[in-house]
Amino acid sequence: MDEEKCRCAGGVLKDGKCVMPEVTFTAFIMSLNTSALFHLGEIPDPATGQTAQDLVLAKHTIDTLDLLLAKTKGNLTDEEKNILEKFIYDLKMRYVQVAK
């Protein structure tokens, strides 16, 4: 098999080299969403299998997504805008639940 997973997160081994997926706006915001979920304690650390919460970093990541929404207004496709808005709403609701 020419393609198999490599050690870099999300990469695929091709011809002996780790190749990362194409950089897209959607992939970028998905990465930030995953980061926020990790900091909310909803995704375990892949190295330890343990979950931990860091609400300061979670809020910072959510605020970063909010900033991206504001700064990219009028420049996103409908799909990009909808995904970004959905992530922000979902993360804010999760944050409120955890912060109680």
C-alpha cells in the first residue's frame, strides 16, 4: 500500500514522505474547533488518553473563531460562513455548560 498513516497528525505517508492535507479555510477552522474541544476536556490527549480542561485556552480559541468571523465578513462562501457560525455557537454552548 502506497498510502498509510504517518506520525504527523492528519498526514499520510506517500513515497516515504509525510504529506499533510491541503490547507483550506474550512480545515483551519476545523482545527481550531478541535483545539477548543480539547481545551474544554471533550477530546482526550492522544499521547496520554487523559482529558483535561483549560477554560482560559478554550475561551481564547472561541474568541479567535469569533474574530475570524468578523474579519472575514463578506469574503467567505456560504458553506464556510455556516460552518464557522455553527462551530462558534456549539463551542459557546459547551463552554457555558462546562463553566457552570
